[in-house]
Amino acid sequence: MSKCELAEMSTAKEQPGPSKPSGSAQEEKERDERMFECNICLDTAKDAVVSMCGHLFCWPCLYQWLETRPARQLCPVCKAAISKEKVIPLYGRGITKQEDPRNNVPPRPAGQRSEPEANAGFSGFGFGEGGFHMSFGIGAFPFGFFTSTFNFGETRPGAAPRGSPQFLEEQFLSKVFLWVALVFICWLVMA
Amino acid sequence: MAAMSPSERRLQKELMSLMREPPPGVHVDGDQAGQNLTQWIIHMEGAKGTLYEGERFQLQFKFSSKYPFDSPEVTFIGGNIPVHPHVYSNGHICLSILTDDWSPALSVQSVCLSIVSMLSSCKEKKRPPDNSFYVKTCNKNPKKTKWWYHDDSV
């Protein structure tokens, strides 16, 4: 059989066709309602959900279909791979609580929302015209973390006894590092 | 009116739209279907410019209470069964959307269009190669047959 021909014919019929003379208000209303019909029961979708491929269903209708063929989770309209978890609920203005406790269809998945980005607020430092950003951090953080945390097995040697050549060496090294740090900080401040 | 089951509601809607705007060459027996929503007779004409031009066929649709989750049982009936490589002489049709590839978004109308297009793309009128064996051994219900869909060209 040829699916392409079938698809062509059925979509050609449904085209709204702005070239056609517009019908009565009744017809227009009917057409509007058909746009929100469930693709399975052909009624206006209740507990409406939309698949990732964009097709509208009643949640109970889609759920029942996916339960009927657990091995083939396909969109009834376009045969795209779909799943029960990956549908978007549609919340219209009129809240319809149509879930019947007698049927054992679980509630449809909730909508996924992300918080809007907080780009207003925090004007504590009045530097310039709001284009000032300040960040503070230590560049080598993760590596320092690794070396200090993941050194299992090896215990650190204790401090060398006072007066020994090793003690002097350590003192020298620590002074060198202190100066290096001071130079670095000065450079940061001047930059 | 008594409360209708979901399958009856959907069949009623399909019947109304099929009677109001039937596809070319397709005509539903509205009175008969209206009396018994679970069994329809569809009259079909062979499309112009095809091997079946001028022929008339009758299709029988039987719907279970699980329709549209369950596909309808569709067979050719009456005196003229089309001679086609996918249509057995007892009226059974080898068409994937009637079993494995059924989807509840399909309808009587789309099944009719598929069958018209299946007939229209035929190049040579002949019965399926295993016709006589199949007709002798098959179940009355074509949905009980384990079909092999191997020909995508028609």
C-alpha cells in the first residue's frame, strides 16, 4: 500500500483554504472546534496533551492506545516514536477536572516550567550604568581540590625539626611562595 | 438518546462526515449503518483511468467495541470481488493498515482511500498466487490471518 498517497489525500481535504468563499459563522465555529479535536476519539480533546511531534490527543485516549501496543510506541498520526512521559499537557483557561476515579488512567504528566532568568535586581554597587560585573574566584580550584582530596595512601611528611638544614630550606621556600603570592596580588590589583 | 459508548460516538461522527463529504467514488449506505453502527456497507467505484474503471465493489466494515483502538474487519462482499494480487477471491484483503499498521487516527474514510489507491496502482489483474489454498484454509475473520506484508509497491 502507499502511505504517501493516503496522507496526501487526507491532508488536502483538511486545508482551510483561504481562497474558498468563507462560510457562515456556524461553519467557522465548527472548523475552529475541529482544530482542537482529539485525533483518536474525534471529540474536543479532554485533558489534552500534545506529543513532541505536535499531535493533539485526549490523555485517556493516548494512554489507552499506548497501553494497547506496548511494543510499538508510535504516534497514531505520524508514527513518530513517542512515550507516555514525553507529552506536554495543555492547560486552557477553563479548567476541566475530568479525571474519573473509576478509570485507572494515571494523571497526565505535569507541564515542565523553568524559572525566568533574574536579570533585574542587584544594583547595590552603583558602578557606571549597570554594565558592571564582578566575579571572584580562584582559577585552579578544581585541581587543588583533587590534589588535596584524592591523595589517598600517602601521608604527608611532618614538619622538619627546628635548626636542621631541611627546616631552613622549608622556611626559604615558604618565603619565596609568600613573595610570589604578594607579587601576584599586586599585579591583580593594578590590572 | 441513550448514552453512547466512546466507540459508538466516534462511529457516529465518522458516519456523519462520510455522508456529508464522501471521497470520490465512495458511498456509504447510511440507513443500514445508522441502524447498526457496528457493521457498515460501503459502495466503491473503480477510479477513472485505472484497470478497475467502471467496476463497482462493495466493502463490509465490522467494528468491535474496542474501535478505534482495535482495527475494523474489512472485506469485499457481493458479486464482484476485485481481481487484484492482494485481494483473495473470498474478499479478504492483504493490507497492512488493517492489522499491524492500524492506528486509531485512521478512519473508515482513510481506509477506503487506501483501498482505492491500492486498486488504482495495480498493473495487472490477477489473484494472489496462493489464492486457492488460502481460501480453503483461512478463518472467516481476515484479522485472524497472519499476513505477510512484503510488497510496498502497491
